[in-house]
Amino acid sequence: MNVLTEPAWAKLNLSLDVLGRREDGFHDLKMVMQSVSLCDQVTLTLRETGDGLTLSTNLGFLPADGKNIAAIAAHAFAARTGADISRLDIHIEKRIPVCAGTAGGSSDGAAVLRGLNRLFGTGMSLEELAVLGEQVGSDVPYCVLGCTALAEGRGERLTVLPSLPECYIVLCKPGFSVSTPELFRAIDGVKIRCRPDTAGLMDALERQDLHGVAMRMFNVFEQALPPKRQTVIQEVKNILIQHGALGACMSGSGPTVFGIFRAEADAKSAAAELGASWRDTFVTKPV
Ligand code: C5P
């Protein structure tokens, strides 16, 4: 086998709480994460000759340098296993919006780890790959698993949870980007007034109570956005709720907002209205 393709699923935060800043500059987090069917496709090809790692996307060729998370993942895998990645081409078909709070880059990095493990027949478990992913980025260990999970610590302490019950999820990325490090800095200066009921949300998942999950979805980062951005996030939420969403929330450091629906027709009508204003609008399902 010298070619294979791995899906890289988008992640949503059903909840996100920032507990505090740590001495290493990172923050302790408590988040319930959910993977959804919107995904990039990561194709790994081993060439006959080895003149260096290459990286391309449907958006153009990228430098395969230390800034690209897919290349960082490949180098971390090579350092851990001794695999020769000088014959490797990585091609990423991007569908997950970039800089959107949905872990597109982290998920590509995770897909590279899973794919290289298969390509080189290394036989590492998903848990071992997740530990390796800690070196690549805070969300990468979760993205290696791609399921429903509680993530704690920097994001690397994972507890697998019961999956979200069958539903439709509309994702919409309004037309601005948020810098994750800047938002972390901003939240250090904000008095967090409301926090998610993470335990209640996990209970609702245990009971497979979709309405109970949806009504507890909450992301503390929404309070750290500038007021104009908060207004846009609220407008997207309002449209989702008007079309019948059981709940709506911002994901990660944003700006993607998502809503959970029981009925596909309601999800599609919400997506049609939002899609008229924001190109990056998708109807997805939990995976
Ligand atoms: O780990 P990753 O490279 O994805 O993190 C990007 C940035 O987000 C970090 O440099 C840091 O500023 C911030 N971050 C944080 N605490 C976390 C995760 C990320 O402060 N738990």
C-alpha cells in the first residue's frame, strides 16, 4: 500500500470552560467535544524516490515547513517511529473553514498521524497516537479519536462520552476570523460571569436527552469577544433558533456558530437563510 486517504472531521464544542491560566502559558480547560461529518480528506502518498516531504491543498501548494500542522504531525511521527517521510506527499482537500473554531488544522494533523500509522504499518493504538498528538497541538489528541469526549487540562486529558443522539447540526462561520491566542489573552482580562453546566450536559448525554444537551450548550469565549462580534454571533444564533434549533452555541475560539435540530427540513431551511449571507454554512451530522 503506498496511497491512502483519511477523513479529518470538524470538531464542535458542545461546551467550553476556561478554568485558569497555567504557569506554562497555556490554560486549563473543560470542554465537551463532538466530531461532525463535515471533513477534510487527507491523502498520503509514498513516492518511489525520496527528495523531501511535500504538502499541497486544493487551495494551493503550501510550504511543508515547521508552521504547517500537517507537516509538524508528519515530523513528530517520523521522530517517534523512525519512518522515512522524505518520500511522502500530503494532499489535503479542505472543506472545513479555516480559522473557524472547528479544529480544521488540528484534525488534518490527527489524520496525518492515523494515516502514517496505517501507511507504515506501525501498529500504534489510537491512544498512543493521541499522546504523540500532544506535541502537535492541544486539540490534536481529541481529533485523533474523533468522537464525543470530555477534554480537560490543555485539552489532552480525554474521557470518551456517549455519542450525541441522532440529529442534524447546522454550522455557520460568519465572515470574520478570531485569533485563538488573542482570545485566550482577552479572557484573562474578563470576569467570567456565566459558565457551562458541564456535569448537567454530560448527564444529558448519558440519558441520550438531545434537548437537555442543546439547552446546556455554552462557551465562555463568547463573553471575551468585542461587542460588535458578539452581536453577529447572537444574530446567527437567533436565526438558528427561529428555524427550530433546540440550542445554538459558538464553537472553540469561534467564530463558527452551530445549532442542533431534530428535523432535517428545519436544519436545511436554517442553512438556506444563513447561507445567503455566509458562504461557509453546512448541514452536518454527528460522527
Ligand atoms: O496548542 P495549540 O498550538 O493549538 O494552541 C494555540 C494557542 O492557543 C497557544 O499558543 C495558546 O496561546 C492558546 N492555548 C491556551 N491554552 C490551551 C490551548 C491553547 O492558552 N489549553
